[in-house]
Amino acid sequence: MTKLTSGGVDLDDVGPLRSSIDLLDDLPALRARMDEDGYLFLPGYLDRDEVLAARAEIMRRLVEGGAALPGGRPAPDLPSRLHTELTRDNAPLDHVLYGGRMVTFYERFLAEPIRHYDFTWLRAVPPGRGTLPHADSVFMNRGTTAALYTAWTPLGDIDTTLGGLIVLPGSHRLRAVRYDYGTRDVDVTCSNVTEDDPFDGTISHDPRALAERLGIRWLTAGFRAGDLLTFTPFTVHASLDNRGEVFRLSSDSRYQPASLPADERWVGPNPSAHGPASKLAYIC
């Protein structure tokens, strides 16, 4: 695999994600793989045509809203990577993420009725640096984390030039990740302490140094529309830099058993997300 970068840092050794599509009908083996690796990569599991229809609708809205030029290049001076407004009343995207094969997978995997977070993380990433290493627990640990899973869905074909997700396999089992870092809450502050460098949710600003410190190799793939990558809230991941010329489109969506409590920041008709209503301050 050619030299890749994340956050502007060269990654010396990036390996391939392990496919689990062959285990799809063996649920005990599939769950054991998740326990072992902290992720499941299911290439081609979703309906490719449905994913491409969702992509077409997103691109239409980006162009119509002036964020993208025809052909997928970002408009000049585009500031944002997270376009949550594009998820509203978006029937093709809703079908991919909250119906069809996605729901079937999580209902089978969790062996009970599921609920999904109502907030959809839609990422339209222009050329530039990728997302820094983090685990999802620090952003959504006010509900269950024992049976909460993220689905990272490439909305189109994403080769390593456009730069998809990278994962540190087995990181979810490390004490330094699961407890020392993973129990923090990005929306909690100490009211009696002035922080020079407030916690932003990242576990490191140097993905290469992090991999070396943890003794784990980053993994990725050349993703195609229809692929599904799902992982635990304690699995450390990041994204490669987008070294192409067009938007990289993907989404993050979350699923859990309907019987368990959900993080209130991400559910309901108008989730508070990381807004003022979500902030908690304690005396430390």
C-alpha cells in the first residue's frame, strides 16, 4: 500500500481491514470477531444502487446550496465538513441508514429490537486533512456504551486518495483507551478550573505516534459504495487525509438495543448535540 497521511502525518505502516462478510450467517462468530477486533468490515453488504441514490441526492443539495461545484469539487472558501442540514427530509439517505439491510443487520447482531440515534453525522469532506484519532465513547457515553455501535458508511467509492476511515484493531480492549480516556465526556468541564487546552475528544494529535505507543497497526481499505464498517464506541479510529480534488462523502450513524438508555444529546426531534444544553460543569 502506498504512503498514506492522516492529519498531515505520514503513516509508516497501514494494513488492510479484515473482511467479515464470510461470517454474515454465523452470528456467534461475527460477535466473537467484533469482541476481538473491535470492528466488522462488511464489503458489499448494503445495496450499492441505494447508496448511490443517497449520494446523488446529497450532491444535488450541495450544488444547489452553493457548497459544491458540478462534478463534486468544493466551492471556494468552504468552511464545514459536517452538513447535518443535508440529512433532513432525505428519504434516500434515511432508507440506507435507518431501513433495509442496515436495520436487518443490527437487529440480527443484537438479537432484539433496536433504536438508532436521531442525529445523523453526514460528512462532506473537502480536500485537506482528515479527522484526528478518537473513540466515540467520549462524545456519547450518557446512555449505554455496552451495546452501542457506529456504522461508518461510505457514500460513494472512496479510494485511499480520497482517504477513508482508519482503525486501530483491538484498541477497544486497552485499559488506557477504554477507561483512562474512554470514560471522559467532551461536554463536561470543571467550573473551578481554567483549562489552557480544553478536552476536544481526540486521544492524540499524532496518529503515527499513537499507533507506535499502543503497539497497534492502523488498518484501512479502498471502500466502495455498499460497504459497511461498524465498530464499538471504544474503538480508536481516524480518517486519512483527502488528497483528491472532490468531496469525500460518508456518514456516521449509531445503533443500540431499544431496551437500553440512549444518550439524550443525540435523540429526539431536535437533538441538542454538543450545544449549550448538553454542557455540564462540576467542581473538580
